[in-house]
Amino acid sequence: MRLQVSISLVAACYWALASLSAVSAAVAPNPDPTYHIPRIGVPKLSSLTSASQFLTPRFHRIIRADEDKSKKTNTALFVASEQGGFGALNPRNGDIVWRRVVNDTDPVQGFWLSADVALYLTGHGATRATVHNALTGRLEWSQLLSSPDQSDPSLFSAPDISIPSWAGPGCDASFVAPGFPAGDIIVLDGAKRIRRLDGTTGQQRWRWSEAEVTKDRTLVRVLASEAAVHVVSLAPTYSTLPLIGSKEPTGFDVRIYTLSLTDGKLLDIQDVGAAIAPVGPLAGYGGKATTGGAANIALVNLAATRPRQGSEVTPAGQKPPLQPHLVWVHKDGTIRAVSWPVGLSSPSDEDAPAIQARQASNVLTLKALSSSFVALREVNLGERGVLIAIREDGKAEVIRVDHAQGNEGSKQGKAALYSRWEFEEDARDAVYSGTVDKQGSAYVNRLFFQASQQLVNFHVYWLDSKDPGGQGQITGFSFQFDHDLNGDILAAPFEVSPVSSYQVITRSAFITASGSVRLLQDDRHHWMNEEGLAETAAAVLVDLPERQIGSVVSADFESGGLELKLRAAAARAVLEGETFFERLQRHGLALQLAPSWLLSVSISFIEGLKSLISDPRLFATSHYAAQRGAPPPPPKPTASEDGTTRQFKRYPAGGVAAAEVPDARRRVIPRPARIPQGGKAARPAHLAQGPPPPAALAPRAADSNITAHLFRDRLGFRKVLVSATTRGKVYAMDTDTRTFVWEKSLVGFGAGEGAPVPIVNVRFLSVTRPVGGASSAKDSRTDKDANADAAAHLGPLITIVADVEEQGTTLTRVWELDPLTGVFPAGDAAQTGLPLLVGKAKDVFLLPFEDDVTRQQAVGAIDPNNGLVLWPRTPSVAAAFEKIAKQFFYLTHTTHEDQATGQNTSILNGFVVLNGQTLESAPAWQMRFEPGEEIVHLIHGSNGPIASQGKVLGNRKTMYKYLNPHGVVVVTRLSGPASQRGDSAHVYVIDSASGLTLYSRRLIDHDLAAGQDSLQAAFAENWITVAYRVNGHDAHEVSTKPQNEVLSGDEKSSKAKTIALKPETRLLSLELYEAETARDQTWDWRGSKSSFSPVVGGPEGVRPFAQTYVLPHAITSLAMSKTKFGITSKSLLMTTVNGNLLSLPRRILDPRRPVGRKPTSEELEEGLSTFDAYVPNAPQLSVGGQFRIEGPKGLVVAPAAIESTSLVAVLGLDWILVRIAPSGTFDMLNPTFNKPQLVLTIVALTVGLLVARPMLATKTLKMRW
């Protein structure tokens, strides 16, 4: 007996140790749970709207001007994005070489590359010029071009706010000489001024404005040659017919100027005449391309035809130089060109007569081989005089400005405009690019999609090939392309490496309509960056299921060894039950393993005990559970893709070396073997045998090999992040492995070949059936409830609602899919969405009940006629809604023009459901705002768990929270008169059931800063926060009213102090409690209906507490933490413009903090401290780790499986996922907890029990005698 007890105690101790070890290993969180995904953003494009490629991504060889261009150099892909990012990508793997990010108010207008420098013009009309080192991104200099606060008008001017759309961006640039720092830069800014900036310092050398000559023209292009600066200006012409009118120009008059390169003086003026067609759409290209105006103007420098620099005579055998040319598409459908004069000198006499405009002569004309020309495209071959002319029939020609044919024309330096090659395929989605290889040979590519065979055709025209005819040669290839998933290819910059005289290798970067950037070598994908994720419109974190063992039982039993068979049999017994003979079989297997099991148990126990004694921190938790005030842990080196380790670091403002950061947005495909140079054996590697590399970031639907590894960890930290972009694509990413599980397009990108692309506006994305929903359905079913039994086996479900505009018709559609697999439960017919209603939905929201059959939560939508629509359309949902119809209310937001003021007026309309079966509704109330007052945010109360209905005060009394389920927070912006410096802002709390205003407050008077993110709001339980940015012209008053007096409305205390005037970000913290007479109303609620009486439910029943704080940084988004049961204290999460993620505890923003005095003992017991208006800029409040977050636009918060922790995902240009514990990790062991001591204590007690028990038995026996 004693031996049995001893063995049992030892076994129990061992299993306790084993369990503790297993739990510690599985539960202990990652020491550095934060991860950061940097992006450069969706590339901007100018190839569809302009002849100039000032914004289109392009390859550039980074080499100094004095280096040999044939040597091996670094090449990068330069990109400027819609989200304000610009920089360079590594063509080998897609990593960010360097990146800078500008504000939303100063977007990138264009970038120009030369040698080893990159010039960027930012701001509307180019208010600033910056020069960066093209290899490292180091800022060489930055020059402000226009500013309203500069006093010296000779250097600066007021920023331009009215640049005509037909003038393009109103800026341009040209390098005087390649390289840095030797070469100066000519800049056109504001469509009005020409400047020469010093290439070393950025200082202005001279400035010229067309206003010195005439004021009715707009400057659109500039070009610097070796001796002069050439400028192009446009003036609109209007029809003289009264029936046509004169609002839109019918054409444009062209005038070109020649300026002195030395001092900027005017040398020559030429009038070309009314030559340019008006702005209009270009057929094809999904309706995104335009033609006419400045878009039909191209410049060629013809630098390659000039003598070497420093030579005054033309070398023998070399053709004389040609002048720079202006090329444009004429109104009659021809291409025309005119040259600028060279050799002009500045007038030495200041009193010389003004230069008069002269008519341009020697205009070259080129007619199309067929049809007519409609657009021009520069392809980075201006020094060769090569351009692309697009014809109306969808075909294109390679045209060139070059020496005239014949010996006589060549000797005299005469120019000719001719067609070099014709692309004969009709392709209205074709994109063009050009490049020059290391040997100086020029190439032009044409890429287009063929919908009938789902092929991309890539044609390369080799201008300088040694073909017998001298016309060049064309080569190319075709490959399969998923247009439905990726959309049109909008740009395709490329590089070329010749293998032989008749074979080349291409490396091209595709910019697709979905926002992706992908690199291909010939027809093989190498890597792809899904930059479209920077435009995420909605996202949700989805819980994962428990690890399933039933799916592997059969396979283990059939193919495994003795141990695997035993495990499989045990699992089958638990899941499916077993017969008597199966149990005997399982016991027999167990007996065969008994000797080895006893031996392994003994060895493991001894080794485990030794390790516990020698390593006291074997089971210690990580830095995650450290106290909030402790310093952050040092960065942990992580393994990169090439096996090396890289150290994380915090990057400087505006920059990131993303090659040092692991990137989950990219999929890298192994590179093919190097192609041998020359010889007959030269053969592209992709022609070898083997499966083709993947051409997508993830499959459309995850198979069992992927989903078998998707299971929840014990703390619930691992989730799937499902995000939908503004371009209609949906992605699912595993937050643990940071890999994408599946991706799909909601409606596709049209038929291709230039067909219109549907416009998708995602309105709603939510989990309508969680993973736990199946379990709850199974637990609540009866034996005869077949529906609940079927629902118990259903997986999770998400619902997406979006407005889809296609061919002028808008339809609101709904998608239901499994977030783990991406599969549509309704079948393939639901892939493009099921129709929900006609027109745009005014609102989409979750309903407080679910379908009894599918156990999915119902969704409601408001149609354009203010009618209610339910989804899914099942009898179960209709019956459930009929039960609550009398207590259901909803509101809509409309805008009407005020007849008196001409301003838009916002109106809120409340509706009540009259008939639960027909869903007939009627207006219940209406609320009109002031003219010009725009609703910025309309936030409904959260429906999360509420652990506490009130707050216990220090005097043991209770204030009950005002938890009105119909409460709505409305934040508005009121536009003031032009004389005011800013707008005003208001906040309202409205009961949507009665339309009563429960609380209102004017946040700021005529001092609100401009910008979409200057107003942010969050609402949870009874806590409302509103962040607003002010210009700093008005005083900020902080109340010093005693705490027992409640602030409400616009009430101001006579005891107020004024804070210094300066631009700042303020935060209103508002808490609503029930009045004394309404204290018992909280406990009378039933579901979504309110028991408020007309008196109690009005403002009289609300007790507000409000206070205003000053934040250390401007805010871009707000959210509140969420936990599983709502026990943990709330924390306010915010992203700042300087790249931080802050977590402010509720106690810091408590509006009940005493003002101007020390807290009483009762207030100290509640945790209240003396009010301080300024929130400290403390590192402890930052939870974003060592990363800088660029372009944050939204926050997604989800609870973990443990109550203390919330998961926060920051979405925008950069993605970051962190864990926060607002109340500390009270449900996890402290890292200083001495687990070895606990284990040794258990062992000592066990030994003592073994020793004391026989002694106690002997003593008891003696007592009996």
C-alpha cells in the first residue's frame, strides 16, 4: 500500500511538473509580440493622363555623372505613392531601400531622376523642392518655393490654389547637367514661375515669371538645354457661338519661350497658334485616361545627337546637333513638332526694346498611317527623340524626331519627324515604356491584355538592332494573367539585357489596378507587393478554432507506428466512442508501450528536476507581462530570408530602411538560374522543366494544407485579420505567421481590354457567426432540434456589404464567406455578391438577433427611400425581427441646400417600424442643424459586454452609468465666413428613439484646423471622447469649478484660466451618468429596447461630466480597448502624426478629477488625482514598440482569450499589431514569480507526507493498543 501511495504521489508530482512545463511553453507569449509591416503605398501614375512620365514608377541606374555607364551599377525602382510615400524598391526582392513620407496636405506632384540624385516636388503646384541621394535617400537639401508668410517677394510667393485641370500638376523640372552636386535644376512651380536652383545648396539663382510678359497664360512644361531654358505655355480658347457658351475651352493656344540659362532673361517668343485639342476622355483604359490640353505636349532634348561637351566643332563623320523640339497632338489628328532656337544671347542694353512674339516656322507634321492620332506618351527616350503616338483605332506608332534622310539634310542639321514602327494590334489598354541598356541601345515595350485567352502580351521593340532593313526588330512573349484578381496593368517600366544579337532578357515591374507592384523576369514572377493594403477600407480580427485532432486520426492510425496508433485510437475513443473489442485493442497497444513509457517517465522526471534547479527562469514569462512603467526590452535580432539576423531599430522621422524589417506584404519567388551570356546555349531559365512560380499573393481559397495549421493558441493571441480595400479586394492574413491565407476580388475589375472598371465602396465588414457560435448552438439544442444540430457544425462567417457602381447603375451587394478558407458557403453564384437593395445604402448595421437555422447574426440596411432591409432573407430572421419591431428605431442622415444661405444643411431623420412583417416604417422625428454644419462622425454605442453598471464612489454611493442603447454621438463641423481663420465644431449626444438632445457642447469657435482628420471621436459604454485640432488663435479656457458642480452644454465658469495660444490638439472627455431620479432605470432594460420614460429619457435624466485635455501630438484615429468580459478598465487608443500608438488609461482622462485643489480622501480612494490639462508625453504611454508608424488611418481592436489583454491592429500605409493590458496582466503570472521554489515546495511536502504518513499510522496503532 505504501509503495502504491508513493508511486502515485511521485507520478502526480511528475505530471504536475509536466503540465506546468507544457502550459508555460504554450502560454508564454512571444517576447516581442509587436510586428511592423512597412509599405511604400499604391503608386501614383501619370502615364494615363499625361504625355510626361513625371509620376509613373520607373527603373533608374544610380551612377555618378563622371562614372563609366557600362560598368556594373545599382538599379532601383523609384515610386511615389497615393499615401504620400516616395522612395526606392530593390528590384531583387521588392524590399524598401529607402522611403520618405510627406503629409496629406503636401502630396508628391512629381519626381525626376538624374545620375545619383532624385528631385521631388511636393505640395499643390509644387510648394517645396527636395533633393535626395538616389542610393541612400539622404536629404541633400530642401527648398521652400512658395509660402504666404515670407516677406521677401523676390524669393517666395503665395501658394497657388487655382491651377486649371487642363494644365496638369502645374509643375515641371529639368536638370541643367546630370549629376550632383555639379548640375543645377530648372523648376516650374505654381504654373507661373521658372526658377534656377543651385544643385549643391538649393538656393535660387534667378527667377522668371510669365506675368512679366502676359497674365492670361499658364506655364505647363520646361526643358533645359546646354545653352537655354525652354518653356511652354497654354492659353484656353473659347467658342464665339452663343449657343455653345464659353465655360469650357474648345482648344488651347500654344506659345513657347526661350530664356537665358545664365540669368533667366527672355530671349525669344514663338506663337504656335490654336493647336491643342480640348481635354476629353481617351477611349479604353477603364475610363481613367484623358487626352487634350497639357497632356498632349511632349518635349525631346536630343542630347545624344550633339557633339561632346566642350567641343566647338562637329567631329568628322558625326552629324551636326539638333535643337530641342516641342511635339504635340494637333486638333486635326496629326503630330506636329517645332524646334526652339539656339545660339541666342541676352541683350546687353537694359533699355533694349521688348521682345515681340513671332510666328513659329519650320513646323514638322506627321500623319498617321491610318486613322488619326489622339495622344502622346514620353517613354524616357527624349534624348533619342523617340515618342509613342496613340491612334484613335487603338493602335500606336513609334515616332522619332531625327536628322532628315539623305546626305544633304544630315549635313545641314535639318530635322525630320517620321514614324519608325507601327504596333498593329488593336489594344485600348496598352501601356508603353522605354529604356536604354548598358551599351546604349534603346528599347520600347508595349503591354496589353487579351481577354479572350486571359493572356498578357509583352512586345519589345529594339530600335538599335542590327537587322538588315535598319528598322529595328520586335520580340516578345505572352503569359497567363488573372485579370479578375489583379485588374488592368496600368504601367510596366522595364529593363533590358541583351543576350545575343537577336535575344534579350527583360525585367519589368507591373503596376496593377488592384494596387499591387510585382516584378517579372520575362514571364516569370519574382516578387509581388500588395500595396493596395495601404487603402484598407474595413477590417476585422477573427478568432480561430481550437486545434482539431479528428481530421488526422484516421491517417495516423493507418500509417503511423505503435505510438501514433495508440494516440489515434485514444482520440477516436474521445470523439466517436468505442466498442468493447476496440477498447481491448487499445489497452493491448498500451501494454506494449508500458516498459518504454516507465523508462522515459523516470528519465524525463530526473532531467526536468535538474533543469529546474539549475535554471530558475526556465518557466518565467516574457517581457510582455512586465509592468507598464518598466523600460522596453532591447530589440531582438530576427532571422531574415537569407538566414542572416537583423537588428530592429527605431527609424528616424519620415524614413525607414525597410530592408531591415521582415515584410509580410510581399511574396518572394525563388530566382531562376543565371542565364549564360552569349553562345547558342543561351536559353531563358524559365523554359526549363518544372512547375511555374505562383502569380498571386495567396490562393483564392485556402485548402486543407493551409487550414490544418490555423488553430487558436491558449491565450487567443493568434487571429486572422480580414481586410477589404477601397479597390474591392479582400485579404486574410494569419497574425502569427504573418502570411496571407487567401485573397479574392469582390466584383473583379471589368472585362479587360480597356472596359470600364466597377467602383466598389465597402460599407460594412463584420463577423456574423464567430467560431464559438457553433459551440453555443450545439449546447443549446434539444434532441429534436435538427436546425441547431446542423448549425453546430458550421464554421465562422463574415459578412461584407458594399455599394457597386457599374455602367452607371449602383447596386448594394452582400457577400458571405468563411474567414478561414475564403469559401462562399452559398456556392459560386455568390462570388460577385448577392443583391441586397437597388442604389446606395444609407446605413448598414448589425441587428440584435440571429438566424435560428444558420446561427448567424442578422444585418439591417437602409435603402435610398429610408426603408429597412433585412439580411438574410429567411423566415427565421423575419420572425425574430417581428418580435422587437415595436421597440426598434433607426435614423438616417440627409443633406439639403438651404435656400436662404445657399449652404448645405444636414438633417437627421428618425424612423419607427409600424409593421414588423412588411417592414413598413414612418418618420418619428427630425433634427436640423445650422446651415453649413456638416456631420463628420455619427457613432452608435458599442454592444460589447458590460461588467459593471455603475461606479462606486469613495463615500460608498453608486453612480449608475447612462447606458442608453439608442444613444448616438454626432460630431459636426460648421464652416464659418471667409473672414474667419477656421471652422467651428460641435458634439451632440442624441437619443435615436425620441430625437431628444441629451447633451451638446461647442468644442471650438472658428479655430478648427483644416483636414479630414482634425476631428476624431470614440464612444463606448458611457464614455465619449472627441479629439480636435485647433489653429491656436482662440483662447483655451479650463474650468476651475468645484467638482460637485457638473459641466454641461456651453456653460462656462466665471473661474477660468486661459492657456497660452498656440496650435494644439485637444481632447474632450465626457462621461454620462444617470440622474438621481433615474438610478433604477438601468436594471429594467430588455435587449435593445429602452424603458426610459419621456422625462427620464430626456436631458433631465442625464448627469454629464466633461473636461478638456491637451494632447502632446496631433491625432489621426481614435478607438477604445475591448476585452472578453469587459472587466478590465477601458483605455483610449490613438495614433499620432509622428508615428506613435498611444494608450491613455481612463483614470488619466477622468473628467471628475478635482480642478485647482488636492483630492479628498474619498477621491483618493477612487484613484482621482489633481487635474492637469496637459497629457504628459511619457514613453510609458507609447505601446507601438520601437517602430515608427507612417500614415496610420484606422484602428481595429479585438479581445484576447484572457480578460486582461486586447489586440490592436493599426492600419494605413504601415501595419502594426500590438497587445495591450490596460489594467495589467492580472491573469498571468508575474515574471518575477519563483516557479522553481513552488515546485521544490511541492516536492518537499510530498517527501514529508511520505515520511510522516507511516509514522502517523504507527502512532495511531499504538494509541489503539
